[in-house]
Amino acid sequence: MVQLSNLVTVTPTTSAQTITHYNLFRSISVQGAAAPGVSSGQALAAMEETAAEVLPPGMGYEWTGTALEEIESGGQAPLIFGLGLVLVFLALAAQYESFIDPTIIMLTVPLAILGALSGVFVRGIPNDVYCQIALVMLIGLASKNAILIVEYANQLREQGLTITQAAIEAAQERLRPILMTAISSLVGFFPLAIASGAGASSRQSLGTALVGGFLIATFLSLFIVPILYIVIKQLADRLSPPKKKRMMKTPLPQTEVGSR
């Protein structure tokens, strides 16, 4: 048996309980949150400027977690929104077997975007990722009201009504279902806009954009969709007049009468 003091020398020291590493370098974790009324992108830019001024030579920084995901996906929002528009347009084109009706319907989407951005601006909420999710959702929500009017107007035209008569009649007949759907949807979205507690900022951003966008799109689409339907349908008929249906005369069945 050999005593430990004959082999090593024990010296008491004080150090960190754990030493973290990131990409094989010693690192420390710094967490922060954006101030009220400041977007996450502005907060990230402010931290980068502070790190460039404060950090000594030989030290750097790397983003991790949600900050890294936000930076990597920051430039994809216009692409995702554009793909959403294309997907809805192609689905409507396949349903109607035409590009004219989907064009009328998709022209109502800017109304929802205007309402969403107006609501977010009035409340002072930044245009964060939750607001962008709401914009993508509004593509389908805003198109729904226009689909009801355009579909019924097409049915009225098949019954012999003119373009103007069909558009006005469709807007009047579809007023009640559009308002019923809008009121029920807004009642469901409103608690998100006035949310409180943990994670309330994300719910407020999502709810405010949905309420503002769907509210503006619902009321403006009742007036704009019939006008778009009349203008675009008349222009389409001038460029390519509809073919008149020909009445095919079918011969009457012949019977032979004879005597046995």
C-alpha cells in the first residue's frame, strides 16, 4: 500500500461547476427577450451590434435555439406566402376548370392582408412569425367569402341571368351565410387578440392579425367581389365570346304498322 501523498499533490481550487462547449469552444449561454413594442428581428440586430462593441478580440458569438431558426427562416416568409397563393389558385382552377373565377376570388386576398397589417399597426404589435402565420391563414379565410358569391353567380348565369343581375343577386342571397360565418369566426379569434398571461404576445399577434384581416375582408368583399365579377366576366366574354349551344334534333322513333 502506497500513500496517495507520495504520488500526487492535492491543491484546493475553485472553479465553475460545469464548463459548457459549443463547436468545441468554451462558451457561455446568454438569453434575452425583446422589449415591448420591439420585434425579435430588431432585438437580434441590437445584440449583434452590442457584441461587436463589447466582446474582446478572440471571442465570437453564435445563435442557437429559436433565434437561429428565426434567422434561417427569415427570408422564407415571402416565398411561403407566394406558394400559399399559388396552391390556393391552382386548387380553385381545378375546381372551376377555369382561370377566370380563381382570379376573381384571389383578388380579395389583398383586402385581408390590408386589414391584418392595419390591426397590427394600430395595436403596436411587431410583424413577427405569428403574424406571418396569420397572413397565410387569411388566404383561405378571405377566399371563402368570394367563393360563395362567385359560385352562386355562376349558377344564376346558367339559369339565364345577365352578368350584372347574377352578381347582384348572388351578393344579396349570400349576405346572411357570409355574415353568420364571419361572426362565428371573429368570436373564436377574439380571445386570442386579448390574451394575457404566459405566451400572450404570440397569441395577441396571431389573433389581432386574424381579427383585423377577416373583419376587413368580410365587409369589403361584399361590395368588391360583385364589381370584380362583373368587370372580369364582361372582359372575358369580349375577349372570348361564349359558344352558343346548338339544339340537336333527334329523329322520332319510327314504327311500322301492317296487317297480317
